[in-house]
Amino acid sequence: MGKATSRRAFADTQPRAPVRPPVRTGRNQVRREATLTRVTHGLGRVLVVDDDEVIRRLIEVNLSLEGFDVSTAVDGQDCLDKVMEINPDVITLDVMMPRLDGWETAVQLREAPDTAHIKVMLISARAQEDDKARGARVGADAYLTKPFDPNEMIRLVRELVGPR
């Protein structure tokens, strides 16, 4: 006679995630634990530079969820002030910003020996061929136009970081 197997017996041997009860925070209020967790695969370090908080946060969240280590700066000068401390693999750089725009920031990054190796992706609403050509002249490695598809932005950043 053959052995009988039970699916239930097999299922009971599998580890189970602990079930945590909701936390009561006040009258009829229940706080649930966050279900969104940060993925950390060490895909690379990215410095996101944009003066628009919504765009900056959008890029930061999308890249963080993909597993990138993300830092932010509010304009070109802030980028230059932080770049050596952060040591990013890639900088996403808005073009139109106060204090120091993306064009000049890219030039300064390329001219400095300590930052010349960092990959730069310009992100701009300026979509004319002249603008893209200017991006290449200032040393940008990629040029993405707003509005952009977050998946395309992630793909470009992955390409710029390269294999790990």
C-alpha cells in the first residue's frame, strides 16, 4: 500500500508570519502597521535635485521603492554642497531651478575631478532638440523630459548605475 500524504500536514510545517493585532490609539481609532516596506538591494546611490517638492518627492519615492539609496537637494547649489558627502552614482538634475540651474550645475560637476565620474541625468520640461543637444554639451549622460513615465526614469537610472 502507498503512503497517504496530506496537504494540511505539509502546510503546517511552513513558517508563518506573526499576526500582530491593531494598535488602539484612541476612541474607535485603530492604527495599522505600515504595509509598505522599503526595498534595499543596494542598487546604487542617487542624488535627486529639483526645486519642485512634488517632483523631487515623486522621484525619491519611486527610486527608493526600487531599492536605490536616495538623497535629495533643492537646487544646484544644494547639490554641489552635498555631493561629496553623499557620493552618488547618479544625479537626477532638474534644469530650471533658482540660485544655480541644472545646466551650470552639470558643468561644475564635470569640471571638478572629484565629481566628473558621476552619471548625470537632466530632467526638464524643455523638450526641444536644442535643449537636448545642450544637455550633451554640458556633459549629461541622459536627458528625460517632463512629464515623464516613472518606469522610464527608473530604467534610465538603472542603466546609468550599471551592473553591481
